[in-house]
Amino acid sequence: MNDERLTAWVHGLVQGVGFRWWTRSRALELGLVGHATNHADGRVLVIAEGPRERLEALLELLRGGDTPGSVTLVVESWESARGGLTGFVER
């Protein structure tokens, strides 16, 4: 099965609340690689690669209401994995 790439823009109160650390922990538990990055407009960009079902599990967690802070919207897009990612880091 080919790996895929999930790009998720997370909107809400998601900076300064441990959101990237929480996302990194969940992604590592799921065996995914990628990163979570704060953006100047207050959103967090999550890029993750791995098997589709694990990426969907991460997406569900991001939308699940148990995140630090307050997520109001997650906009996702999918593509084939590009590779070149190691581990899961906060940026």
C-alpha cells in the first residue's frame, strides 16, 4: 500500500497552548512522519505522511475536541507521499 500525504490547516486557538506538541505525540503514536508549524495568521499547518488509515485517524483526532486550545476548522488536502521526512517535529 502506498503512503499518502495529509496537509491540514488547523484554525482556532491553536498557538501557545501545546497544540503542536500534542499533535507530534499523536502522530508518533500512529507511526507517522512530518511536522506541525505555527503560522503568523494563527493557524497551525500539519503535514503528515504514512498509510491512509493512520492519517485519517490523525485527522479525526485533530477534529475531535480533545486537543489543547480550541479547534474551529480543519481544512485538509491529500496527495501521494513525497518522502524525505524523518520523525515528526514541531517547527
